[in-house]
Amino acid sequence: MTTREELIKVFTAINDEAEMAAFFEEIFTSKELDDLALRWQLLRDLHGGETQRSIAQKYRISLCKITRGSKILKKQSSTTRNLLEQHYGKEEEK
């Protein structure tokens, strides 16, 4: 088993939000958590129908970061897209 596979198993074994939050705080730096949260936020914004340009302007980030997320959400089989649909409903029409 690779280290990445082991880490995935550890993540999926945690079922408690407080435990997951504590684990995240222990293994990620504040900056890494901020970056991860921003990535999720821009995916949510894209899923909600916001344009790439408006997201780039709102968060003062490059279009390159957003383009990756846009490509992910265009795939029907995307795990991220499916998770967003489960939590927030179907993607807004653009």
C-alpha cells in the first residue's frame, strides 16, 4: 500500500467531525487549510453558476486555479461534482 492509499484509508476511517477537524489541524498548516477551503469555495461557486472571471476577481486568484475546477465539474462522472450535487443540488445552468 502506498502512503497516499494509507492516508485515504485514515481519512475514510474518521466518522466524527470533531476528530476530523482535530486531525486536519494537526497535519495541515493554517495556510494549507486555507488553500483547501478556497479550492472548495471556488468549486461551490462554479457549481452555483458563477463565472470564472467573477470568481477570480472575488478571491483575487488566477484563472488557472479556477479552470482546473471547471474542468472537473464538466465531467459527468466527477466525484467532486457528485458531492456538490448531493450537498447543494444540481449545478446551475450557465
